[in-house]
Amino acid sequence: MSLEGGTVGLLAWMLEPMFDLVFVERRPDAVAWVGIAILSLFMVRGVAGVAQRIVMARVAFNASSRLQQDLLAHVLRLDQTYFSANSPGQLIERVQGDVQAIQNMWVQLITGVGRDAVGLLSLMIVALAVDPIWTAVAVIGAPLLVAPSLIVQRYIRKKAFRLRDIAGRRTTRLDEIFHGITPIKLNAMETYQQARFRTATDDMVRATIRTQAGQATVPALVDFAVGFGFFAVLLYGGPQIIAGEKTVGEFMAFFTAMSLAFQPLRRLAGMSGTWQTMNASLERIYTLRDTVPTIVDPVTPAAAQPATTEVVFADVHLSYGDNPVLRGVDFTVPEGTTTALVGLSGAGKSTVFNVLTRMVDPTSGSVTIGGQALEDYRLADLRGLFSVVSQDTLLFDETLRENLLLGRTDISDAALGAALDAAHVSDFLADLPAGLESQAGPRGSNLSGGQRQRVAIARALLRDTPILLLDEATSALDTKSERLVQQALTRLSDKRTTLVIAHRLSTIREADQILVLDKGRVAERGTHGQLLAKDGLYTQLHAMQFGADQA
């Protein structure tokens, strides 16, 4: 960059001998060396320009990629409550859009320092060498830029913050549309969603135009100052040239130097506006980086594998703000047994799972596994104790094999085949176009609900963890799929400590104990037969469900 910038000053300097020796004095010996010198300058400039662009592209993209990776690693460590408060679109914009804005700014900043500043300095040296007074007269309008520039920069900063926020909302809108494409089509909401996206896009266009207008104002101020400087130089230096006190070559060298200085000066001035835009993105990233998780590893962690997998909840309370969710939950799940959680929506069943896996920490009370408090385990060790099969099975847009192995390389083909057979995945594998190498599609859309559940069960079998969490794993399946999945779940839960959230009471008749949750409390507990004999809340749930089934 310095080479490229320096050649600009040398090119302006070479115009003096070109005009004075070749055009005015008409010396033949000067033609060759002046021409070779100018040609050499352009060749050096071209090679340096290509080299600096290659280097800058490599540096800029490597740096932004590492920053994006670091941001994602940081975000993945944050608590679940953070993701409840921040939409995916906003997070995507911070990891992608804000980093991209910073990358563009740093490219301009480094280019400005390495090329434009050097070029401007070399041109000013040429101008000073020709005539210091002319140079002083040319920059007489520069002080007039200070106050307007400060005002414009504050405006740009304000608009840049709004632009980044609007960009996040627009990305959120797209994310929600693509996530909900099926209900959108079923409810004929295409026009409605198009209108909402159009509104978000129009807001972004207006914010972008205002930000760009602010950024363009600073170079425009430079134009005014430079134009005023040229006018002053002509008024002052014109009579000197007419009187023969200065040569045409000197004037052309000075005029060319000042003219060539115009573009790097405009670019450097424009950087102040871009800097404000980058600051908006930087502050958003700083805010994200300054957000620290509250659920962290202990200083002295407990052993990764507990002596037993007995789970004990003791007077557990949990509130989200002023909203109590768990109100003194007490229960014990002996090792190797199955405990079912039932109750109306909002009773706290899923919250029990979230507390057990430390997605959230209780407000008070304690939860232990093997007699050891959850917060004494490293998070990776604690969550390594669980396999989870839920009604919303997460499959990635990758092959079935990748969805099953999840990057693991320690699973043999025999173990993989056994898991596929036990989970009844083998039953439909032959019908897929490429078997295990078939693409699952976005969120597993190439598979049916029952097939996705069986893949999730096979994945849980391959994890081979001592504790199993089943979150309404069969609630959305047809009768045949439910029977196959239930058979696979029975195999999966064998000899494991199992907790089940179930809406279909028929699937938990054989549970060792059933806990009936009501408004964050354990209202009833016992086996299926014992609870029916109590003629309480469980009996009401049973009657409601089987009455609905008969209907």
C-alpha cells in the first residue's frame, strides 16, 4: 500500500521535468528517461495494487471468520434465558452483519493508513517542494470542516445504530417465515407475511439511505474546502505564472499533486462516517461479549460419573420474573426406574427437565444426581449423563449418518447397525434413495414424524447414557408409528433411570411411579392403579382423555 501511495507523489513530481524539459525546452534526451520513469512508476503501482488487494482480502476474511467463530463459541455458552430474550435474527445479524460491517471498516482503515495517507503525504511533499505558500493557501479552507464534521458524525452514529437494529428485525422476520412456512401456507398467510416483510424492508431502505447520506456529507465538505483552496491558489499564483516568476512545469506539478490529493483526501474524510457505522456494530458486539453466562462450571468439579443415577428434587422453587413456575417440587427417582410426569399444560413438567439438565437453575431448593448437587458437575459431564427424545426432534440438513453420529468417530458399524435395528430405523432405511447417506432435509423435512422420532431414538441409543428423558416422544404420531416408537423406547429405557413427560396416559401404565403436577407442585404420586384408586386429579385426566379417545 505504501508503494502504491508513494508512486502518486512521484508521478506528480515527474510532471515538472516533463513539461519544462520536454514540452517547453524541447530537449530530445529528456524524452526517454522521463518516459521510462513514468512507465516504471505505473508498473510499480500496478504490481503493488494487486499485491495489497490479495493480502488485504486474506487478512480481512481470515480476521472476520475468526471473530465470527469466537462470537458463536461465546453465544453457545450463554444461558437459555438469553435466547428467550433475543431472537435468532438479532443474533444472526450480530454474528454476521455486524462482523461484516467491522470487516469493511477495517479494510478501509488499513487501506487509508497504508495507501491513502502515504499517497496524500507524498503529494503534499511535492506541493510544498514547489511552493510552500501555494500549499498554505490551498488548505486555507480546512479548518472550516471541523464543526460540521463533528455534527455529521454524531448523526451517522445515531442512524447506524438504528440501521443495525432494523437489519436484525428484518432477519428475524425472514427466520420466522421460513421456520413457519407450513402454517403460513395452510392459513393462507402469504400476503400478510409479504406485507410485514415489505414494511421491515422499507424501514431498512430508509435507514440505509439516511446513513449513506450522512456518510456522503463528509466528503462533500472536503469538496467545498478543496474547491475554495483551488480558487485561492489561482488568485494568488496566477499572476506569478503570468509574470514568469513560476514555470508552467512547476504549476502543473503543483496542480497535479493537489488534484491527485483530492481523491485520497475524500476517502480519508469519508472514513470518519464509516468509522461511526463500525462503532455501532462494535458496541453491539461488545454488548454481546460482555454478556456472561450465570450457569457455569464449578471451580472444583465432582467426578464425571456419579456413583448412582438416583435423581432427587428437594423443595425446588423456580420463578421467571414475578411468575412462579415450580413451587416446592419434591420427588425421588430411584436408579433404574421409570418416573412419569403428567399434568395440564403449564403445570411445570418441561421446567423439571430444564432444571435437571441445568438449562435453568432453581431459585431455591436442591437437585442431586447420585447424591451430588447438579452445580457440582461440569456442564459437559452433567449433560453427558442424559439422552433426550422429545416431540420436536432436531435433525440437521445433513445425511442420516451425520445426524446419527453427530461427529463421533468411535462408533463401529456393528454398534450403528444394532441401534438402527433396535430403533426400527432399519424398517424404512431401504426405502430411502441413498440409505444412510440420504439427506434428512431442513429440520428433517424429508422424513415423516415417526421416522424422525426413530432416528432420535437411535441417536439416544448410540449416546448410551445412564439417564433417559422422554418429552412427549409419541404425542404427534399415528397409531402404527406410536407402536413402533414405543417398542423402541421400551428397549432404550431398559436398565436406565428414565423420566417421561406424557400426555397419552396409555403409554405410562407400566411406570414405576407417576407424578401429577399441578401449578408447579406435585399434587399426586403413585402407580397407575394407585392414582386411579384415589379418584383425584389423575383420575380426572384419565377420564377426560379416554372420553376424548372414544369420541
